[in-house]
Amino acid sequence: MQPRNMSMSGVVDLAAVKAAGEAKAKAEQARAEAARTGGAGAVSPAALVIDVDEAGFERDVLQRSAEVPVVIDFWAEWCEPCKQLGPLLERLAVEYNGRFLLAKVDVDANQMLMQQFGIQGIPAVFAVVAGQALPLFQGAAPEAQIRETLDQLIQVGEERFGLTGIAVDPDAGAPGAAPAEVPAGPYDALLEAAASALDANDFPGAIQAYKNVLVDDPGNPEAKLGLAQAELLGRVQGMDPQAVRKEAADNPGDVDAQIAAADLDLVGGHVEDAFGRLVEAVRRTAGDDRNTARLRLLELFEVIGPEDPRVTAARTALARVLF
């Protein structure tokens, strides 16, 4: 079941948003299925640990950090503490099952990266989340401390950047592995009520109904999509498009004005314009204003869906602005 027609008279055409949203729901369902059956979109546990060099750093770390937190282990063959820490981090990467990606950097072969991160000694562990570098710890820390740090990193990635990790197929490479049975969801009635609320332009009602589903099933793709759509439509309801766009044009440094205009851009099907406007707002601002613009951009990503190439391009642009 997909969210129903979201037409709202007096604003703008929502056909593009609805089509993109339906594609997003299908993509998220396909990703979940891939994790269960080992299809495209899921990676093997071995792919959670990668060796990274200077040439591949942007592709393997910066770009990947737009979809999953990347933990960087700076090490060297001659470093005894590195030989203790490295296997522990590799084991945890597999145990955390796609919640973070471990990138291993040999400092002897990648001196420039070592200098860019300002590393004075190894082992040193950093994270990159949505293009932002964060120091985690230095030295062979106790496992309990490392777990606590990773848990905090994952929480930040989810709450501030909308990163939910990557799908992992534990049976990748094992021939004849049987797919797990997919249980039927108990949320059809709630989702139907939410869709009916959207049909009636009862956006507060739809928002609450989708939230009720997500309380019990935080990863439900239809509820996540519906909530993002309902919140967007609720924000633009009653807006004067001409006045909003004039305010944004007259005040390029006003984050609230740019956010309102970006909402209208997206509802009108101007996806690249909406994303570009907010990436530019992030670039121009700092502190709370920057965070506000970034969070709205992540919300709009939810409406379109992570598989859309426009979202991928905008995430990369955001990472470059933030890094």
C-alpha cells in the first residue's frame, strides 16, 4: 500500500513529489528485501572493512559518509598497539552490522592524510559523518569505551544527519542460502487511516497516525515516507508562494526564508532547486542557522528517497560544504 494522492488546491502541483515518494518507498522496501535475501543493495560483512588510500579517500570515505558513519583507523605495520586495536575494530564493524563502515589507513603509505587529520601518534581513530571529521580516540582504548564511543557516533549520525547505515547480507557468498520469511505487518489499519487523513488534507492527523506506526516500527518505509510528505504539505499549506519567493530573493542570508522557499520548490517538483538552495544556505551560515538548514535538507531527502540520483548528488554537495 502506498500513500494516496496528496493533491492540495491553492498551492502547487504535487504530482512530482508523490511520484518520487512512491519510488522512495519501493526503494526502501527493496533495500530491506536485499538485506534478507542477499540481493543488490546489501553488502557482505567483509565489505564493512575497507583499506583506503589518498586517491580513493573522497570516494570511499567522504562520499560514503553521506550514507553511513565512516570510522577511520590510522595504523602502521610497525605499531604494536595498532595490532591490538585493529582486529577489535574489525570485529565490531561486523558485529554492528552496517551501522558504521571501518576504513583502515596505513599512515606510512598515506602521509598526506595523516597530516590533514593532524595526527601526532598512532593508533588514532577518527570518524567522518556527512563529510564532517570527528576525532574519536587515540591509542588502544578498552573495548567498553570503544563501544560507548561507537554508540554515541551512531546516535549522532541518525539524529543529526539521518544516517541509518547500510544493509548487510550475512550469507553473502554462501550458495543455496534460503531467504528469511517476511512476516506480515500489523499496521495496515493505521496506514490506511493516515492515508485517508492525507486525502482529506488533515495533515496533523496524518502526521500523528504515521508517528503511531513508527513508535512500534521505526524502520517502516511507508510510514517514514508518509510522515515526511505530511510534514512537508503541512508546512506549505496556506503559504503565499509569491511572497515566500520574494522574501527569499530579497534576503539570501535569512535561513528561515530559504527553508520556506525550498519547501515550495520541492512541492512544485523543482527538486534540484530545493536541494541547491539549502546546500547554499548551509555554506553561507554557521552555528544554529547552519544546523537548521542542514536538518531541513535531510528532511527533504526523506521525501524524495535515498536512491534518487538527485539526493545522492545533493548529499555529496552537502558533504563537501561541511567538510
